[in-house]
Amino acid sequence: MRTRFIALSCCLALTAMFVYAQTGDFQPATIVSIDKLASDAQHPEMGDHYRIGMRIGDTIYVCRGSGTPAQYMGWSPGKEFPAKVDLKAKTLTVKGPSDQLVELTITGKKIAK
């Protein structure tokens, strides 16, 4: 009976460890604003750029992202997605609605009031 209890405890501990490893450092982030930047006639490749404000805790990260409009289809102010901040690389990695990872470039940050 005791060996079964120890084996079950080990299995539960391993399961918890794998779940923690899967989530990584992701934390809830709320979209504060999302704006599609105007395209320039001289630079059509800049047409699919977005300015996105993401709030994590008391900090609002102002970011830029690029991609197809379908990639940002489910994004709107007030929605919450898991995100991970890398201040060294100045990136914010967000798991979108379809669990697709979107990497945004942090252009600024400010403390929310």
C-alpha cells in the first residue's frame, strides 16, 4: 500500500512539473488598444503593421507587430491572452486565439494609473 502511495505521488509530481514546463513564463495580458498603421504608397510592404498596447499587471507595453489581418482577427481591446515578456530582446510573445505565437516588438512601456 505504501509503495502505491509513493508511486502515485511521484506520478502527480511529474505531471505537475510537465504542466508547469508547458506554461513557461506566460502570464495574462489584456489588450488595451490595437491600431492598424496606415500604409505608405512608397513602401507597400509596411501595409500590415499594427500598434498594440498590452497590459500585464501594472505595466502597459506599447508594441509593434506585423502580419496578415487574419492573424489579428480575434484581437480587440479588453481581450486577454497569455503573453511572455523578454526585456533583453525587447519582445512580447503572445499566444493568439488559435494558440499561434505572435512576436511583437516593444517600442515603449509605461506604468498604468
